[in-house]
Amino acid sequence: MDNITFDDFKKLDLRVGEIKTVEEIAGADKLYKLSVDLGGETRELVAGIKMFYDKESLIGKKIVVLTNLEPRTIRGVVSHGMLLAASNEDKSNLTIISIEKDIINGAKVS
């Protein structure tokens, strides 16, 4: 894996977000559409986490979001960011990177 510079790292805008709603995406076996409160704004994210989380368990979860990722349309839904998660090499297990203590939505992660 190649190293990046500290200046490259500083380009990443990582923020705390709270999942407010979770919706099914028609015809998608792995994807949810999430509405995430980032403090001053709410964004829609598309996340391939359906196999690992039911909708109810995600509501209210505080997560880390990469907010300055170029928007991407996935299954007709524009995703404005990416949640951070970790998985096994074989993708048999996945866990969302979540926030341990209560902190305001939109807080910068560094």
C-alpha cells in the first residue's frame, strides 16, 4: 500500500453524522439509502450494509462520514458522501465505524 502525505490526509473532511432514516432501494439486495444529519445539513448516502444491519438498528447511530467525496449516483440515488466501515478480507463480516461518546453532529474527525 502506498503512503500518502499529511497534506493528502488534510484534504479528507471526516465528520460525525447521525442516521435519521433508512430506506430500501428497489431491486438492491445490499444497499440502503440513509438520511444522515451532519449538524448544519442532512445528506443522503447509499451504503452496501444491508446484509449486516437491519434498518431499525441503524436509526440514531452516530457514524463517521467522508463528506467531501464527489457525489455518485447508485441505483438512481445520488450519494453525497461515504460512511466508514471495516470488513474481513472475504467480506463475510462488516462493522460501521461508530462514535463511542455523545458528540454534536457535524463534529470534525481528525
